[in-house]
Amino acid sequence: MVGRVEWARQAGALYERMHQQYVGGARKLEALIDELIGDEEGINYLSATARAKDPESFLDKASKPHPDDPARPKYDDPLNQITDLVAARVITFLAEAVDRVCEVIEAEFEIVEHTDMGAHTRAQGVFGYASKHYLVRLNATRRELPEYAVLKNLVMEIQVRTAVQHAWAEFEHDIRYKLDIPPDRKPEFDRRFLLAAALMELVDNEFTEIDRLYRELAAAEPDKTPRDLTTATLTTYLTRRYPDAPHAKTNHYTWILGILARLGVTTEEQLTELLTGIDSSAVQAAMTHRFPAGTVRRLDDDLLAAKGTAYVDLFPDEERRQKILRGRLKALTRAGIIES
């Protein structure tokens, strides 16, 4: 019988030979998440990254002994049982965006397991790690696409957390798992990490409140002085026009500014004139968005309603976008918002 250490060494050698395939799979997962939460849903997030497990880290994990029999390996089939060979992490600015990202993950992937670390710590009446962890597979449709062949049968890990939670988790991991803390000093570290966790929750709550206050201010009576459209003024304008819509990423505001410039719209006054008569609520009711559209997506839809096929024609070299816009145009036509 092959010993535990030799078994792990053989599995590690096999993984090292296959490692580049998993690196390619990580790139595919990262691009897919970016497309789903950024390009399609316009969620405001800080980063979405994916990585393939390092061969040395794989060997360490594959070498772990079975809890009931130290002579046996914990994993009989480590390449299939270790679930973070490809793992992704999404970091957002606000807790609200964490929930939106999770909605997308649950809709777009087959969920194997979901762990809400925040709910777990709250149930214990303490403060601590508040990330949301998923084990997922590609959905049935994507498993059949050649471009996702390397991920077809793989269980992957996706973590979603705020930037504040991320900073706490990374620092806590570095200290607890990379430093041999003497037993007599451990309570001191535990207490300070608990205090930091409480402050972390406070900061996330305050960021949410600051966002609410900003929306309240943006919704106030606008300055009557005509203003040119910039990223800053457009952000405020769209927050006022769509008060319940989530914020988009900064680069999305830059993108839509470029589109407005192609329409000859460079001031708030011109944009207001262009959108006069557009019932944005009716436009959204006609659409088939599965999740609440962000501010830039709302404007994109309203511009389509205002300009019709002329808006689609602004993107002659973007076949995928033209296809998406034509689908939305049909939805607007069916709803009677624009004429066929």
C-alpha cells in the first residue's frame, strides 16, 4: 500500500504537470465574473481576481492526514476533492454590492455549497470574519461551451467581501497562520483582532450610511447653473435621476460619457432635453434584466428608448453589443414604448 506521504507526492507531481491548465481556467473564471458583474450588471466593485492553486500549496494540502487515521491521506482523490484548485475573490466597496454579487453568482453558477461567515459569527454573538464563500460549478449551458472545457467538471471557490473585510482577513491570516504566537500571548492577539473586527463592521455600516447621505444630497434641488458633463457631474446627475439604482464603476461613467459625446450631448441641460418624455420606470419594466440595473445601465436603456435604432447604429463594430441592444429594442417595441 502506498504511504500517505508518497501518495501526496504522486498527486502533487500530477498537479504540477497540469498546473498551467488550471492557470488558464482561472483566467476564464476571472473573465466570466468580470463580464457577469461588471459588463452585464454594472455592479460597482473594487476587483475580481482568480488564481490557480500553487503546486507547493497543493502538495501541503494533499499531504494532510486523515483525522481518523494519520497513516491515511485526508484526500483519497485530491485533484477532485480539493475544491480551491481554481478560486476567485470579488471585493466590493459597499456591503450592498456584496449582496448583488451574490445574487449574480447564485443565478449564473450551480451552487455546491454556500457559507455566510458573517451570519455564523453573528449567531455566536461575536464580531469577526464576514465574507461569503461559495463552492460552485459552471451551469449546464456553459459546461457545454468549448471555451470553458478546462472548467467543465471542476468545483471552484468564490469568495465575496467588502474591501474592509478583505483587509482584516488578509492581515489576520498573515498573523495567525504565519507567526508562531506563544500561548501566553494568544489572548492579547485574540482581543485585539476582536476589537478590529468590531471596528470593521462599524466602518462598513458607516460607508453604507455615507452612501445614503450622498444619495439624499444628490436628490436635492439641482444647481440651476448649466454644467458640463464630467464623470463627477454625471454621477450626481444619474444618482438624482435614478435614486434607487446602485452606483456603477467609475470606468462605466467614463464609457457612457463617450457615448453621450458621440450623440452631441456634453451638458446636463442637453441630456435632460434628450431624455424629456422618457418614462424610465416603464423602460425598466419592459426590460428583462434579472437584477436591479445600475445607474449607467438605466441611462443606457433610456438612451435606447430615446434614440431607437440610431442608438444601435452608434456601435457598428461591436457585434455583441448590437445584438444585446436589438434584443432590448424589441422589448421596448413590444411594450409600446417605441414604435416598430
